[in-house]
Amino acid sequence: MTVAAALRSTLGDIVDVTEDSLEAARADSSGHSSPGRPLAVVHAETIEHVQQTMRIATEARTPVVVRGAGTGLAGAANAGPGEIVLSTMRMNHVLEVRPDDLFAVVEPGILNAELNALLAEHGMWWPPDPASRDISTVGGNIATGAGGLLCAKYGVVRDAVLGVDVVLADGRLLHLGHRSVKGVTGLDLTSLMIGSEGTLGVVVGATLKLRRLVVGEICTLTALFPTVRAAAAGSAAVTASGAQPAIMELMDAKALAAVHALLALPLPSAGTSQLTIQTDGPAAQPEADRIAATLRECGGQVTLTYDSHEGERLLAIRRSMHGAMAALGTTLIEDVSVPRSALPAMYDEITRIEHTYALDIPTVAHAGDGNLHPNFIFEGDVVPEQVWAAADDLFRSAIRLGGTLTGEHGIGMLKSRWLAEELGDAQWQLQRQIKAVFDPLGILNPGKVFVSA
């Protein structure tokens, strides 16, 4: 009996072998596709479905790729020939909400936006705010260690998860973490699972750490600077001032011009870069006033509004970045992080790389935490070698400045060749050994993250 037939015999109609489903599972939002179609897509609806799938996969020694909404940007959820796709999209229920203890228990397939709409009825929210929040799943956020626009003030996914329920490669179910605010019993396997990109187990549930809805105003300001370095220096000055905005985003001149073109707005002057900042809470207005003064001292041309609707209009310019890049061609969206004080130097490196490789690299940054997203634009479906050479230079520059290969997108298959260089030989080998403890047969997401150079 084939693997697909064994799955169908055990799981019935939730096993999908239609051409459209198999084709869709080859790619995520990175634009990269696997070389062929997987064997089948299992649309798991219960934990038992996940366990049965993993038991069949273990018995048949068949690789499994766990997949949510497919909004990832590193190829971690791409499935290829000979692989089973285990989709958790139908596991999308909120199982428990505890306003008194500020946590919720959810299944992995629920979307960020849907979760927060439900939590708002209880006066709470879950802070992680990836740009894909309307279409990305909580399980995918956990798998990649996602971040977003709000993480400088409210943290990333790792800061907002108390525990996870995980099915291992052999089908065993583990309940990791806790419901209490504190808990240091044993090794922190919850944190190990967050950002593991489907290589250690299948997240089938999560206990999420919530916050009460922020009370008070939301103030928004934009600041235009004549160069991207000046804008980066402005963001560094805001951080050094002790201010803690909820959002601080930087768009370089190429990114800003592309968004203005997409939205049919007047084009900014050549070289103009923009900071977009929001403050929130009871002290939002005086904090916004102080930030505006700091940016004016740095040479910024500041627009400040206390009106929430006008603020969202200003922020929509930043949120339109992905659409603007897609309008320019095929996009390789990269993701490096550096210490916040090194942000101006990293933009200098990007400018150097543009000149060296004769490329335009529109770049936005979560300036509040030093996370940059350089965008490589090209034609066709295959990333040109010139782009990979420039990306290689970019990654090495970030590491040289004390940074890292990825701040929130993960390693997946697109950055696996550089992982060992950042980790060093000893840590590289240790992480591979940890992977082997959880997945001794190597069937969980093979070819992703831990790939020999």
C-alpha cells in the first residue's frame, strides 16, 4: 500500500491529493517553490489526526512538512516530491479564554486578526503584529518566531507564549510550558519549539500570554529626512532619548517612492526617507510631542496627528510596502537584524552593496528594534546569482555589525547555507544533535534550517 493510500485508509476524506492543493503546497510567500509536488495534503482537524499522520509517516519513513497559511518568507513550509503536507489550518478554534489570568488556549490554525477580534470582546489582545496578521496563523507565528511592527514595545512571539502542545515525529503528544506567569521547572522546551520551523515537532495548541487592551490615545507622526542615514540617525536618537513608541518604522527613498507610486500619491523629493512612529497609552500625546521635538532637532520634517483615523492613513503607507514591491517584479524579501545603534551603519552597507552589484534594494526597517527588510527585485521565478551574491554580502555585513541573519522570518530553506557560519561549528553541531533527539529519523521538514553546507 502506498503512503497516500495508507493515509486515506486511516484518515479518509481529510487526505487531499487534488492537483490544485498539491501545487499550492509547493510554495510559500517567499516566491520560492520546491522542484515538484508532494504526495498528499492532510487537512488535520484534531490532534488525533496529527498523531495518526505522524505514526504513518514514521512507519513509512516519509518526510512531513507542517503548513499553516503559507505566508512565510523563508521557504520553510514548501513541500516537494515524496513528502506529506500536514496542514493545521482547520484546527482554528479558541479553546479557552481566561481574562482573570490573562491567557488563552488556542489551536494553531486561527488567524492573528480573528484571534484579536475575539479577544477584544473580553478587553484583551495578543500583541504579536506581523504584517501578514490578517492572513497568518498563530501556529505559523510560533513556528517562525514571528515579530512585526509592535515588537519594539510589546515583544515578539517568544515573549507572548506560555506553553505549547506538540506532537513529536513518532506521534507522542507533549504538553510543554505552563499557565502561570512564572515557571522554571526543567529545561525550557517551550522556547526551544518557538522558531523551530517544523523541525522538532508539530504545534497543535498554544497557551498565549495576553495583555489588556491599551487605554488612551494613539498618536502618529511621520518625519521626512533628506537621506536614509539621517532618518536612521533620527530613529537612534528617539531610542536614546528613552522614548518607547509602539511603532517606529523606517522607509528608505526607494521604498517610499514605490509606495507613493502604488497609492497614486505625489512622489517625494529624490532621496527622501521617512520615519513613521506611533505612541499609545495614557501618555501617548506628551510622548509623541517629545519624539517630534527630538526628530526636528535631527533635521526631520515632522507631521504629527492625534487623530486615530488620520494616523491609520499615515501608517497605511508603511503597510503598503509588500504590495509596492510586488508591483516592481519578483521580490526576495530579506530579513536581518543589527543592534539599534548600528542601524545607520547597516544602511551604509546596503548602499555599498547596491553600488557593488548594480542593484536597487528598497529597504524598510522596524527601526525600534533594528530589524531591516531589504528587498531584492528581479524578473522571473529563479533568483539570479547576482542577487544571491549581494544577499551573501548583506548577511555577512549584518553579522559583522553584531547582528543576525534573521530577526523574524526564520531560516527555512533560503538561508540554511549561512546558518553554520553565524552559529559557529560547536553550536551548529549541538543544534543538529538536539534536532536528532526530537526527530531521530529526520522526517520533520528535511532540507530546511539544518542543512550541511
